[in-house]
Amino acid sequence: MPLDTSTYALAHLRLDGRRWNELRRLHASLSVQSSSDGSAYLEQGNTKILATVSGPQEPVRRTGRDGSSEAKIEVEVNVTPFSGTDRKRRAKGEKRVQELQLTVARAFQGVVLGHLYPHSVVEVRLHVLSQDGSLLAACLNAATLALIDAGIPMTDYIAACTVASSPSSDQSIDDSDPLLDLNGLEEQELPFLSIATSGEEGKVCVLMMETKVQMARLEAMVSVGLDGCGQIRGILDEVVRQHGKRVLEAKVG
Amino acid sequence: MTSLKRSHASTAPTTTLSSKTYLRTLKSGKVQKIVRELYLRQDIPCSSQLCTACLDLAPPSFHRKTEPFVLSATPAATKQYPQGHYLVPDTNAFLSAMDLFETEGAAFQDVIVLQTVLEEVKNRSLPLYNRLIALTKNEGKRFYVFFNDFRLETYVQRDAGETINDRNDRAVRKACAWYAEHLRQAVTARQSARYPAVIMISNDKDSLRKANAEDIEASNLESYVKGLPDADRLLDMVASSREQRLARETKAETLYPEYLSMSAMLTGVKNGTLHQGIFNVSPYNYLEGTVHVPAFDRALIVQGRENSNRAVSGDIVVIEVLPKDQWKAPSSKVIEEEDLGKNENAEVDEDSSEAIVTERERRALQEEVRRAHGQVAEGKKQPTAKVVGIIKRNWRQYVGHVDKDSVRTRTKDSRAQQTVFLVPMDKRIPKIRVRTRQAAGLLGQRVLVTIDTWDRESRYPVGHFIRSLGELETKGAETEALLLEWDVQYRPFPRTVLDCLPPEGHEWEVPKSVDDPGWTGRRDLTDLLICSIDPPGCVDIDDALHARLLPNGNFEVGVHIADVSHFVKPNNAMDKEASLRGTTVYLVDKRIDMLPMLLGTDLCSLKPYIERYAFSVIWELDKNADIVSSTFTKSVIRSREAFSYEAAQLRIDDKSQQDDLTKGMRHLMMLSKRLRAKRMAAGALNLASPEVRVQTESETSDPVDVQTKQLLDTNQLVEEFMLLANISVASKIYEAFPQTALLRRHAAPPKTNFEELGNQLKVKKGMELHTDSSKAVADSLDKCVDQSEPFFNTLVRILATRCMMSAEYFCSGTQAPSEFRHYGLASEIYTHFTSPIRRYADLEAHRQLAAAIDYEPLDASLQSKSKIEAVCKNINVRHRNAQMAGRASVEYYVGQALKGRVLEEDGFIMRIFSNGFVVFVPRFGIEGLIRLRDLPEEVGREQDSVFDSEDYSLTLRGGKVERKVELFQKVTVKISDEAEESTGKRKIKLQLTK
Ligand SMILES: [Zn+2]
């Protein structure tokens, strides 16, 4: 039985040695899979996602009413059996996975300039290779990179992260800290929310909370979350720029 | 939105990433590889007030708080360390001597608790971990938790082939070395020469040796304590901790033995090498169980966790008798789970399997063996067995509460799933491991759980939480708890049952016209002067009586019983519900009916002044109360009066009353005394069980007082005629249905049951208990009189009652006629007929009797042996449960009545153990355990006291005067109440005063 989140109050150190406002190591690269139109590999701590994008293309399944004048974003999340600690095959139709797909699709529907490609579909496939918390946030971040790699026009990046609320050190005063970017253990033990923003101004496009938290703590959590998204956006931007630079250098060279 | 303006520093550039990989082996045998990130940093301060370098090191928290430094700039000096010192204890130091670290005063201050150590302590014992956390919050103690595994300089990577323990020991040494160097630099910076020593405390020789080699100051606990000013007092604590450590080092079993296959068990039982029986755990010693098997007179003893092999009290087990040299005497000691198991972890350590038998338990039992060799005669040894398999689990839902020490995270909003211990109310049931996400919310609640499994590798069974009944000690929760605990069906009657009631409802009455089919086969007995005699306030009147003098000088006596079978037809919904409930359950403030109120308290109830259907037994008795003839008939009666016992007694005693009703009652009184005398002469037992009544104020139903129930002659009057009716009916239905009559028997107790009591009476009082027959028992009980102590006889009767078997319902075809006998009543045959409103057995007897007198045909269900057997089995259980629930209810209310009061009362010692004794307080009908370790200091100390098992006495020493307490002794006890930690029940606490 390792220590748990209740020890945070002892020295304001989290289970993996981070402080409250520190992100985990974020590493990403673009164009990792040449067979698709765009792809990205992203690690946020030990949460690892491979994202691929195909399209815009004609929809494979023609649904009855396809009069939409906008490109449709279709998201498929594939949680690999070896991604968790217990090797377990997850059904495609599992509710959590479906919800994840829907949330990602809705978020990008808002930033992709879909009207440029009417009657078409952009397929985003997210392969979860390893899970260690902040799954939705990592999926959103990976999808942003893959869409950029595929050259799909978007108004801006979507950058996402999670925020939890640490246990209070005693019952009388609430000195709980918001904790940025949760790993799997923290996510199991603490109330948390996932937040995603687009653009430099930090417009919130996803805010998801499945656990209960004291109302008074919410404001601080959102505020720290917004800041976290800003940091992530900076990191993603840097990844894209570095990649662009390398591509250019390769062409010129 | 002020917080929005706050700047949030980005990922600190000061961290270095490392990762921690470890393998975790699951119960299922699967191996999980867990990879965790670790962010190593240099901004974790040393927290010494000597250091200026660390002052601004730690970044502030979200709330801009920085933690003040904990460790003193001038820590205490000792002989060995005149410059002052900080302590760095290793894991075992905390595990073995937490008391020492908790000492008040100047010792054990300025302690550095390493993260490595904290984590290990948590792994080993959650309660000790919680105590350690409490210490870190105690400002005076100056305990600082240093997260050495997150600090770059002190982080230690586990080498290939290195055990976790070795790695951790190395981490402790590395942290010590870092601290020593860090402090030296800090002090040098201040240009001072004296810097405190950093001393590693460990009892591990190897670790101490390595520390020495690495130039780290280290000491074992004992030699460190020797250097302290208050060494003598503290050394005491070290000694006891060393003992504990030795105990831990001996190898413990890690798995329960495997069960035999079902076929192996059955073959074994068939050819006599194995035995089958019900496993019963002693209420005084959770490590000892007994199993009665036909092949042995005495119960077989099953001692210790390994031998009882996961059997839970109530399970049907198969046992193997151990070789004679391993036989044991029954435990003479109180052993309670809460004492021995209090530092255990509910959470199973995934890295290593837990020991099945803890060392403390092993030692608790070993002491027993030592005593057994020294003082107990060989004759006291009893056949001892071990459980080799389970035929049938008798697991049910258990009511209990969450052990607060087993809860890891107590914050209400924590969602962490954790394993906690659930402590059942029933002390004979082991703690249950329950996995839950709502542990914090369940603290302080009465909860309902079940056991799911008990695997070989788990010391305790595993179950799951069902629901919460409400807060501990609230009346609603406690009442529901005891109903659930005794499996009493207390939900309101469903619609389908109520639909079986007569449509007229309360308007129903006996038809006016005798041509009505209701009158068919009924005798009109409305002319008879019938009355009922019951406890005061009784509304469900089952029985009424009459007597009159016949012209020939004999008496006609009638017992009239509510004709419930007229209203409850076999196999309808109401009958099924009643057969399931089996009996009405009486709690102090509540009655849970077997039949709907309309029947029980109105239509069937033999209320006075109105006509009611009855089932009558009418005898002609001569002056000696011998039966001349008996008749059974369905009837219509009209009771003239409903007396309470007291009112009836007054009426009979009042010479001025000369009316026929009173005369009839006097005949009844006279005849009942004859009947009683004859019964006693035949060897019926007059046994005693402590019965108390709780007086409640009706509106609030808060208990106000407790009284012992009083018995009047009229109680016995009613009882005698009910017995007579039951016996007559039993003969009649047995005659009519020799294979399927529903009867009640009370087996003669095996002689060995009385051995202990007989010996106690002989040794302590020089009295003889003869047990050849119930008559002999009855006679010798009459002689057990202590002139100076009138209560002594009752005490002996209470103890004798506990040696008896319990009476049971059975189907006549399943037993030989010689087995029908009712031992306690000294009757050859017996059944229950007189309380059909509140007992299902009586209702069945009514149906059989009605068929026997050709009133109506017998329903098919009452002709099948197997069906009657099934009914008997159920009502036997229900009957017993109802008694237990009633008792538990009284116990609860007595506790409530005594709440906040402190009384002194006389009590009698009724049982004696080597480490305590049981006192019975007649006034409240309560018995309580007084443990030697709870004795006030002036009375005596446990370790100095001497137990003499031959003499049933304890000599209390160590107090002001030496004092002997012995069995049957009258003592004065102080009664107070307290909420019992282990069961969460408010219980009465007894203390010896003089
Ligand atoms: Zn320092």
C-alpha cells in the first residue's frame, strides 16, 4: 500500500513528487505514421496516445440525410487491452469510450473550419497505448496535433488538462490546493475536472466533471485549469513549430 | 475572480524525471508491471531552524502558505550527544515502539520521519501509521516528514537483485548521511561549530553495521534510551517492544489448509474417521470453537485460527479429531479479537502474502497451553479437532460497524477505494474485509454487510457492504439492526396477505344465526363463565379458562384457545407469510406480528364481553387433578373478564368475592397447585432465566426504569393449564397421525453438560448435583441453598439452565417414541397448542387437532412428513431468533435506561477465567465481564494476580491489599455505561468496588 493523496498536506508534494501547479512531462511528435493523412504521438506522463487522421474524404457510410454543408468529425477511440495495469479487453461500445468519442468530436466540430469541406468526413482515430490519468485531455491534445499534421484548417489549437482538488489537511479550514494534470492514482482518489480551451484568449470548449466537489473549490480549480491549458498550448505550439522547422530544413537541405 | 489574476508558475525546471517500476503479484497469480513517474527535486527543505539555505526553497502552495520549519535549532542534548541531536528512526523502530515515540515530555522530540519509513509503516500497520501521522501534527513533538524519495540527492534506485527491504534501509542511511552533511554546511555558514548529530535508530544489526561502516551515527533503541534522563521508565517500554519484535521474527503460516473434497468428507463421515457438526464459537474467546458430534459425549474443541480453518460460527463443518497428545482443556481465558487484532491492516499488501495466524494470537493460545500443563488435571482435557472441510456455509447478512482505525482516508470527499474492516455486532463472527469507496461516510454508522468468500490466503473473510441503517446508537438504527441480525421479517404485510382477511374487517362478528356455516360443528359455550388472565396490557389474548364443580364432586375445566385456523386457511398468502415468520417477536417497545393486527388483536383475540370462535379442550378432573376424561371441540365462547395476573390474584384472594366466576377461578387455582405438585414430583425442572422488564414512558418510549419480572401464583395457574392442554392435544394428534404429528421435545442433556457445574458446586459449596434424571436434577437443585444468600439458589438454576439442551419442534415420524420426551417438563409427549396467534406451530397443531376430531379434513401439507419437517426446521430457527432479538432489545434498553448513571449493586460471580471473571447483577438481569487488566490500580494488577483453576478463584495482587475473588462470591459492583468500541453497542460496564 503506497502512500496516498492524503499525504499531500504534509509537505505539499504529490504522489509523484510534483508540486500543485506542475504539469507532467509532455512529449509529442508529428507525422509518426506515413500511411494516414496526419498523425501524432503524444505522451503526457505515462498516458500515451497515437492519433491518426484521414480526410477530409467522402463518408463511407451514407446516412439518410446528408445535406450537411459542413465536414463531419468522426472520432474513434481504441483503448488497447495492454494500456491499463490489468490487461483487459474493452468493448468498442463501452459507455465510457462512447462518451469519450463524442466529447472529442464535439470539441473539434467547433474549431475545425468544416464549411470548407461540405458533405465530407474527417476521421480521427485515437489509440490509447497506455493510461495513467487525464485520458480525455491527452486525447484532445493528441487529436489537435494530428489534425494540424493532416492540414485540416482550424481556428486554433485545442489544449486540455485536468485539475483536481487536494484533500484538506484538517476539517476546520479549507486549505485545499488545486492540483494540475493528474496521474492515474490521483484521478482515482480525488474529485477532478477536465478542461480544454481554444485560442490564446483561452475560450473554454470542454469542461467535464464526473465527481462531486465543494462548490467553493471550483473557481480555483477552473482558474488553475485555464492556466494549465495555456501552458499546454505553448508546449503543443512549440512541438508544431519544431516539426515545421525540421520539415522545411529537410526540404531545403 | 481574483484568483484568475494569480500567476501559476510552470513546470519547475528544477525537477529531474525518474521512474519507479515494480511488479505486483495479484491474488489471482497475475503479475502486473506498474510504472510510475517520479519527479525528483531539490526544493524540499531540511526543515531545521539552523538552516538558512532552505528557508526560501519550497515554493508556496496555492494558498501562498509556506510551512514553518519544524526541527529545533537547539535540540535536546544527551550524555552520548552533548551537542544535541535529531533522530531518524527506521520502520521497525516505529512499528515496535510507537508508545515510546508518543511519550510526553522532553524525550523523543526532533524526529525526522522519512518518506520511505512512513510508507513502510503504512504497509505494515494502518493504525500505527495513523498514530505516526498524528505525531507529525503534534507541534510540541517536532516530527518532520522528509520526502527523501523525491529529493534528488537522497533518492535511491533499487539495484538489480536488491530486495525492497535492503533498498529501503539504504535509502534511510543515505538520508541520514545527507542530513548530517547538510547540517554541517548550514552551521558552518553561520560560523558556529556545534551542529546536532543525526542519529539513525534501528534494531536491525545488519543495518547498524552498515551505518557504522558508512560513518553514520546510529544506535539501537535500547542503548539510545539508556542515555536519556528518564531511562528507567522508558526502558520498560523498550523491553515489551523487543518481545514483540522477537515474536514477529518467527515464521508464520501463510495459508489456511486446503479443504477436503466433498466426496472425501462424506466417505470420511460415513466410515467414522471424520465427524460432521455445527461450528460454534465461544463468546468469550474468538479463537476457540466447539462442535457437537454424535460420536462424542463432550463437545469437540477447535482451537486457533489454523484448526478452525475459515469456519464461521454456524457453519456445518467436517472435523478430524487430533491425536490425544494434542488435546486441550477448554480455554480459561478471555480472548477478544479487538485486543489482538487492533493494529492489523484491512488493505492486503499486494507484495507479500499475509500471515494467517498472527504471532499475538499464537502467543495468546500458547500461554493457555502452559497453564493447561501446569494446573489443569488431565481429566479436563477434551477431544480436540481441526476443521477439514465445510459442508454448508451458514453465512447471512451481518450488522456491524466500520472499524475506524482501518479507514485510510477519512476525508468525506475522497473517492479512493479502500479496504476496511467491518466489525460485526456478533462477537463470534470474525472481522470482515470490505472494499468500498464510501468508507469515510460509513464511519459511525450501523451497516449491513455479507460475507462473499474466505480464501486460503486471507486471514479474514471478504464481503461487501449492503446498506447503512443509520447512525450508531440511534433507536431506529439499533432496532433495525437487531431485527436484521436475528433475521426477523419486519416489513409491513403485503397486499396479498391483507386480502386474505375477512372483508368485514373490524365489523366481523360471530354469526347470530346458528344455521350459519360458521356454526357447523361448533359447540355453544357462551353460557360458561370464562375469563382470561394475561400480562397487563395484553391485546393478543390467545387463551381463556373456566372451571366449575360438577354434581359428582369432580371438576369441569376448560381451556379455550383462539380459533386462528378458522381465519388462516392452509397455503394461502397469509398462511405462507405466517409460516415464514414462524412467531411473533416481542421487543421492548415494539411487537412484530406473525399475523396481521386485525386477527391478532381483534377477531381472534378472546376479548371479554363479546362472542369469539375458540378451540376448546375440556376435561373432567377429579379432586387430585387427575384426568377423568377429555374432549376437544370447536366452540363459541364469551369471556366474562380479561384479568391481568395481578388483578386475578387480588380477585381470588379477596374473600368478599363469592360470585361463580371467582369461585371458578379458585377451583382453577386449587387444581393448578395439584397439577404443579404432581409435575414437580415427576421431576419437572423449575429453571430460572433472568428476566427483566423495562419500564418505558409510553409517549416517548424512552426507558425510565428496569425491573426484574415478578411471578405470581396466577402466572403459574395459567401455565399449568396451558401445559395440560398442550400435553392432551399432543397425545390426541399423535394418536390420530402417528407419522406426521407436529410435536415438541426436549432432549435430556448429556451428563457431561453438568460436569463442570457439579464440580464447581462441590468445590466451592460442598454440594452435590445429581444428574441421573430430571427428577434427580430437580431435587438436588432444591438442596442447593445457601442460608445466608437467598439468591444463590436462583443463580445455580440460571447456570443449570445453560447446561440444558434447547427444546425443539419435530415431526413425530422422524423420531422413535422414546425420544419424544420433554425433559424439562417431565412429560412423555408435548406440543404447542395454546398460542396460535403468535406461534405458527400452534396453528399447525390446531389444524391437526381439527382433523383428528373430524371437524374438517386435513390439508395435504399436514400429511407429508417432509413438509412438516421443513416447517419444524424453520420455526425452530425463528423461535430461537425471536428470543435472541427480544433479549437483545432488553439489553439495549437496559443500557439506555442506565445511560449516564452510575450505580452500585450487588452481583454474583458466575464464571471465572484466568484473566477476568463474569458478574451477574440480579437487579437488572445483566451479566458483565470484568477483565483483570481493567481493574483499578488499588485493587490489583493483571500480571501479579494468580488464577487457580481447581479452586475457581483468582487472587488479586498488586493492589493495596491482596484479595481473593471466587466463583459464586457476592461482590459489589459499580455499574456505568459506555459505548463498546468493538461492537458499537452501548453496553453496561461493571467495575469491582469492594
Ligand atoms: Zn537546509
